[in-house]
Amino acid sequence: MSDFRLEGGCQCGAVRYVLTAPPIMAYACHCKQCQRICGSAFAVACAVLQDTMEITRGELARVDWTVESGVHRYGEFCVDCGTRIRHGSVPDQGIYSLRGGTLDNKDWTYPVAHIWQSSKTDWIKLPDDALTYDGQPTDYTPIIVAYRTRMGLE
């Protein structure tokens, strides 16, 4: 893509990365697994193409699991501080689910959609204009379009 550059990293600074293209979309996931992984009510995920993300410093460790739908997932995190950096799927789909909080510029993490509302905590109030899904979306096109519009990428 041109000169686009977006950086991020872990809590302790041992891992740093660069994105050479903007995220495809950002959404908040309220599933029970994301709640546990983040130790919070939801996780903000930014979908990025794998070939636009480069680890520039540090080492990532990996943990694997299978989600309720039977899909095999993995998460990669800093070996020093444990900060979760990204998730992926097996078989590989060419996309990472980047943990939004690891980006230096949080402007790119605005979640235009909220998924797995069936697990959402009651005290979370969603914006009126947010796209919402009770579970996993089957079509991400509306989320991508809404994100691109919100970020001025259209």
C-alpha cells in the first residue's frame, strides 16, 4: 500500500510490530473466551491481513484452543510480559485478529460492531449506531463497510 505505517507492541516493550496497511475492521467481542483472555467484559479486535503485519522486535509464544463451533484458534503473546498480541485460525485464513489495545494509536480501534451479545455483561451499553450480533457473524461485509466509512477509508 504506500507509506502507511501503524505501530504497536506489548506492555513491557519487548515486542514491537508494524502494520503497513490499515486494519480491515474493528469490533468488540463479548464472548466468554475473549472475556477471559482480556480479563475484561469484552475484547477489541482489529482484523489485519497477515502479510501487512511484521514483528520488528521480540519473540511471541503461542497457545492453541478449539472454540465452541469447533474452529481451531491460536493466540500469540509476548514471552516476557504475557501481553496477547494477535489471534489466528487453523487452517490459516490470511488474517490476524490483532488485540486493539496493543496499537500505539487507539484511533484505529473504534469498534463499529459488537459480536456475541448473547454473552455481553448487562452493564455494557452499546452505541445506538453499532452493528450487533448475538453470535459470530456469517458475513463481515457490513462491519468492513461501516469501519471503512467511520475511518474515512472510502
